[in-house]
Amino acid sequence: MTTSLSRSGLAYGAGAYLMWGLFPLLMAALKPAGALEITAHRAVWSLVVCLGLVAILRGWARLRAVLRDRRTMLILSAAALVIAVNWLAYVYAVVTDHVNSASLGYYINPLFTVALGVIFLGERLSRGQLIAISIALVAVIVIGVGLGEFPWLSLLMAVSFGFYGLLKKRVGGTVDAITGLTVETMVLAPVAIVGLVALHFAGMQTFLVRGEPGLGLSHDLLLMSTGIFTAGALLLFAAGARRLPLFVTGLLQYIAPTMMFVLAVWHFGEPMPASRWIGFVLVWVALVVLTVDGWLRRPRRADARVEPAEPV
């Protein structure tokens, strides 16, 4: 029974991170839509998909309970704003040919999350974690010096996703994945719709536009599919995380940024000067140190599980 659960958990977890790793291909295919339009559509169509899932899974009672809980609503509303920043930064990175920046941001995120645990949750840094964070800081400096500018996009993604995880941790035990995302997209959808209307009147909308190259029904369907990808990957992640030990889930999270890195270098052909290579290698070393430290300090029970925290 345990082996079966482990195999299904690996399939679900790996499937979720494979979807996130391939997400840059979908974002790139949405050009000439800009980051604001894509992000707005992602929020709107994610809400549509989530409401459909709530109906299918008969989750209306859970949704109503969350909507009536003021504290939970405040936390999820803050989480919605933070994840909107993360989505926007991610899409902007892809449509402006900075997929490597997105990859670096998600590589740095586990290290930033450790730092957040120390600052806000009173956790104590182990020696391995301290070494890993120090190496990551050197990597950021190396990349920044090499590029001649601060790697703000990567750090914005790491920081926003880190705070999103911190906020979700506050309600993780009481709000399931789909209900949480439904509430978050309910918060974002009105703002997204206003944004889409503004883009329409500014002549910058691509949805339902006809007669221009690259636009048409297929483009509209791709924009709508962002909701399916978002909710679908989340469901796979939640199913996998409930079946896998914490350490395995932690290892799987590196699939997505690795795939982004491969796509950036070998598919999109983004430049990789020596400083960026050195920076990435340093980040990889930091992650190895963090992973080994986590392995050595892992719970000894083989069936230890981790409650899922919804990723991007």
C-alpha cells in the first residue's frame, strides 16, 4: 500500500512541477499579449475553473465558511495580492525574454523561505542553512555585478513567492488548495476585469481581436487555458504533497526552475555570460548544501508528510 501511494505521489508531484516547468512555453505563445493582460486573464479564468471545481467537488460549504471568517479572508486577500505580484513578474520575465531570471528566482526561493522562517516564525538557522544562504547571497552579487544591474526581477519573484508561502502557512491547516485559490482569485478577478477594460479602451487588448497576425480563436483559447494550467497544476501538487515525505516534495520543487533554465538557454537562446554561469553554479551549490542539511535533519519517520502550500 505504501509503495502504491509513493508511486502515485511521485506521479502527481512530478506532473505538477513539469507543468510549471513548461509554463514559459505557454506564456511565450501568448505574445503579442503583454504581461498585464496575460496576468489578468490568468486570474479571471483561474476563478472560472476553480468555481467549476468547487461545484463538482461540492465544496460550497467550505467556501462559505472561509468567506465568513474575517481573519482567514484577510490573510488570503494579502496572499492574493502577493501572488498577483509574483504572477506579473513571472509573465513579464517570459514575454521580455528573461526566462533565466524566472528560473533563478525559483531557485533562490527555498533559501529565502528559510530566512523568512527565521525572521517571522522564530526558527533557528542550522549551520548548513547559514552556509547555503551565504553562498546564495554571493551568487546574487556575482550575477548583479556581471549584468551591471541588480537582479531585481529574480529577487522580486523569490520574495513575493516566499511571502505567499508564509501567508498560506497561516491558514494551511484549515483551507484546502482549491478553496484557497478560489478565494484568492475572487479577490483578484474584479481588479483584473477593470484592468482588461482599461487595456481594451487603450487599444492594447489582444483577446477577441481579429484581423491581426497571431491573433484569433487559438490565441483566445490559449489565454483561457491559463486558468486550466493554474488550477490543474495546483491539484496535482496537492495530491502529490499529501502522499509524499517532506524531503521528496522538497527535491521535486527543483524540477520547474531546472526546466525553465534549460528552456531559457537551449530553446529561447537567452545569453549566458560567464558571470551568470558562475552565479547559477553557486546557487546550485547552495541548494545542494540546503538539501543535504535537510536530509540529515529530516524526521526519522518514513511516512512523515507535508501539508501542501499552493505554489504559483
